[in-house]
Amino acid sequence: MTSNEIMSLANTILYHKRKYYDGEPEISDEAYDSLEEKLRKLDPVNPVLFIVGTPEGGKITHDVPMLSCQKALDVEEVLKWSQGYDLFIEYKIDGLSLSLTYNEGRLVQAATRGNGVTGDDTTIVTMKLKSIPKTIPVRERIFIRGEIFIHLSEFQRINALGTESYSSPRNLAVGTIKQKDLSLLDKRKLEFFAFELIGFEEDKTLSEKANLLQEWGFQIAKIESLTTPSKENLSAIFLKTKREREILDFEIDGLVLKYNKADERNRAGMTAHHPKWMIALKFESKGKITTINDITWQLGRTGVLTPVAELTPIDVSGAMIRRATLHNREFVETLDVAVGDQVMVIRSGDVIPKITSVERKGQNLVTLPKECPSCGFLLIKEGVNLVCKGQDCKEREIQKIRHWIKTIDIKGLGLKNIEKLYDSGYLKHFSDLYDSRLTETKLVSLLGKNGSKIYQNIQQSRSLPFQLFLAGLGIESLGLQMGRILAKYFNSWDELESAKISQLVTIEGVSDLTAGYIIEGIHDPSLGKALLDKGVSISITQDRSRSAKSAKNDLLNFIGKKTQEHSKAYFNEDHDLGKKRSIYVTGKVPEMTKKDIKDFLEKNNYEWASLTKSLDLLVTGEKPGSTKLEKAKKYGIPIKTWDEFQAELP
Ligand SMILES: [Zn+2]
């Protein structure tokens, strides 16, 4: 048996272990035991055999609590704290803290920091990370703590695949660790910096301990050790690190400084909250501090609730910010954010408001809604989200209808009209748009004289390009971009319907998880099938004989071709084919040269123009120019991120 086969056997065992803990075993206990037996014979030291049997997804109480880190405002404060002691200085990594337990020389357990006392069990996931050694050459029970993170280049590579987009490398790392799809760990490269060794050589300096960790195969985030700290040398290190930040392939947000010598650490001791021998000095933030007045939970079409912070309005780099997303349930719990807290708000990419930290806690504890705000159904936790699974949830259905209408662009049916039709009982589901009961007369009687025009618009949407039809269904992970990819691979609905997961995952950019969502969604009789049954048809045109260029050009050509072929069907007056819309792109778009972008715009009936008053749209890539943004704001030109712009293309 080759090492590849051993690895695949180990993966099979991990898979079934996971299924067992999830309460969905696929094989009998005997069959499972015989798999383990087989592996034990082939590779008696395989790490999979040494996992401590706590249920994945359960909580683990840390043997030694994982405390917080106190923060210094400036170099002066660090100097005062240092008392002239020797210091050990590391990068402050923006990642996910993990505590690893080793016993008898083997990794036996891994857990996230959680609230510092108990964290989530991530043992099985951690076993799959190549950056974490599974064995070390000491037999004592010891703990190694560190930070999981992802390289910026890897972050860009994954986001460029376009299947799922993450707002930051940290979110991507956290998302990868916490989701249930173990196969993603083979496709995404997560890194680990060890920053603490507990329970071994406790009388040594931190420099010596760090050397030990390196010998055992860990990466460390050491910058340097410093004797006799002064204002000058601390400032120099801070400035040097700030410059390095621009070129490092991972995100850092400051320095962490620690007393290097053991006796000085022991003398300093700790509070209930943080060790006194450690302090962080963060880079100054461009953000502002404001108060959260309320947290509203907005229901989306998949039943997922998104928390939104209502803020005391504040000016952040030139724009008045009133609200900011809190992403999901887990973000709220991890950030420990509640009404009354003061939070730091930045504008990410200088555009989208983002809450990055809680600066001062208010009186309130974190509270999560228990019932769906729309239908009152009890909410359940699903992954990082809170989800409503109510069968008769008005808001969710309305969001689904709205998503269909927005995606395929039926004019005249805004939220108000959709609600009117929903309440009338004639539009309970988006396929009802094509129901014979919804006649022109009916629409006129319900919506007034515009009803006639709306009726015609609906009828015109009965024949749709494949990718629009797919994107409109509202299936998780199946947006326009994925719709285009699928439309390229499959010639008809029937062909897609009979596709297997194993077939989908061979397509570039489709993960196991995405493939699962797609298969599930395609077979949901209330989605595609419901529309086809009501007479909606898919128009397929595809030139299979085109010359094979690079995959990217191929896709760009394809998008352009489809756009021209189908533009008449769904372009509105604003997108009149004769008149190109003018766009200026500021900042870098990953994986695309300026020429790529120009070609792409050209094919989608846009042109790259200079930034004047008459410009139609400013699109921002990475690190957009601030003067361009200011100019666009002054002229009142709409601003969109590249992702938003792309997502709205037909
Ligand atoms: Zn509901």
C-alpha cells in the first residue's frame, strides 16, 4: 500500500468519525473499527489514530485559561511597562488563536480560544493542517498556543476562484476551520505561528523556548529580542515593522512585546484578564469610535439572519456612517458585541463600513434572537448563522421573489408591489409570476395602471439565458458568476439535473460544499422545476467550436458573447446597446492586468473613460486611490467595488 492510499484511508476514517459525531453515521461501528484496525496495521503511528474521543463541535475547557492581551496606546506606554527588562518581540497576527495539547509526544487535542476558558474542539480539522507538527520529541503533557492564519497570496487565489468571497484573510481562515467540509482543507493552505509553549522548560527565556519550537517544526512570528529597551530603539522597531507590513504576505496589526526572562515574568504575574508581562502595541487605525444603539436581524432569502448594527452617526473618512453589518451570529458572539458598546468603525477599501473591535463594553450582554422576526418560528444555529426554517415565512419568501425579480431584471416590481401581490395571495412564490391566475386585468386591479406594463415585462422574462435562470433561483453559492460557469459546462437543464457531485467538483472553482448546495438546489422541486412547469424556458446558445485559449480568456470571451446574444432580452433603456457606459477603475483587480480589465469592460458594453463629471460609475479594486474616490464623491458619481460591479453584470 502506498502512502497515498494510507492517507486516503486516514481521510475515510476522519470522515466517518465526523459523521458519527454529527449523529449521522453511514457505516456500522464494526465496519468503523475494522477501518481503524486496518490503518493501525499499515501505519501504527498515524496521527488519526491518536485523536482524543471528544465530539467534534463540542466544547473543550482549557487546562490553562487563554487570557487576553493588554494594549498600549503608544511607545511611551510600552517603555514604562517594560521597566527596562529584556524584551521578546513578535508580530501581532490577525488570525484565529488555537491551543494545541501534546501528550506522549503526540498532538492529541486542539481548541479555539473561545471565551478563554472554554473553546471549540477543532481536533479533527487541525489533524489535517500540514503547518502543525503532529509529533514532537518530548513526552510531557504540554500546550502550544499560536495563531492560525492564511497568506495574502493564498487569500487572493481563493477569492479569485469566485465561488465564495471572503472579506478578509482572517474570515477565510476562520471560515475554513469552522465549516464542516474537510475536503476544503486540502484545497486551502492554512498557516500556523506558535507563540507560546506552556508546561516545558519554564525557567528558560522566551528566545530559548522559541528556538525549541522552531526545532520541533513550528513557524514562529519573532521579530527580535531586545535588551535595554529605550524610546529610540522601540520606536525604530515599531517603524520598521510598520514598513514591513506593506510587503509581508500575511496581515499583522501591530507588535506583541513580552518579558524575555522567566523570573521577571513570574514576578509580574497576571490579572484575571491578562498576563502583566505581555503587552500589544497596535498600528493606529484609520477608524472612528461610535456607539451601537441597536442591532437588527435581517432575514435573507435562504432563511439566514444577518445582524446589522445601528450606530450613532459618525463621519469616517468623509462619509456619514449610520449602520454596519455584523456578518453573522458567530461574529457577534466572537466579537462579544452588544447594544450600548462603543466600537471601532473603519471603511474597508475606503468604502464599505466595517466594525473591527469593541473599544469599551456597555452594560448589556450579547443577546441573540430566539424567534424569526417575520414568522415567529424558533431559530436554529447552522454553522456560523442563525436560520429560520419556518414553512410559511413571509419575509423569506418575499426575499426569494425579490431575488428572482432583481436577478432577471423585471422592471416595475419593487418591494412595495411585491408585498401587495404577496398579501393578495396571488404571488406566494416566484413561480406564481407565470401562473395563469396572474392576468393582466388582475395586475391592473391590484397595482393600478402600471399593471399592464408590468404584465408585459413579466411575459418577456419567460425565456431566459441559462446563467440568469440559474442565478435567479437563489441557490446558496450559485450567483451569476457560478451560473456562467455552469452554463458553459452544461447544455441544458436536464444535463445539469443529472450531473453528479463527482462531476461538478472537477470544474475549476467548485468545492465539495458548493457542489453539494448546487445539487441540492437543482433537485428542489420548488425552484427550477416549479418555473419550468409554469412554462418558463431556458435559451441555450453556445459555440462549442471556439478555439481553446487560456481558461480566463475563454471565460471572458464567453461572457462577452453571451452578453451580446442575449442583451436585447434583458437590457433596459439605460443599457442601450448603442451607448457605452463609461467607467473608471481605481486600484488593482486581482489576477487582471489593465488590458484584461479594458477588454472585459469592452465586451460588457462599458468603456474605460477618464474621471470627469460625466462618468457613469467608479469601480474600486484593491487599494483604490483616495483622490479618485474624493473626486468621484464630489461629482456625485456612484461607487461600486469590483465584486459588486461584476455581480450585477447580466
Ligand atoms: Zn421566518
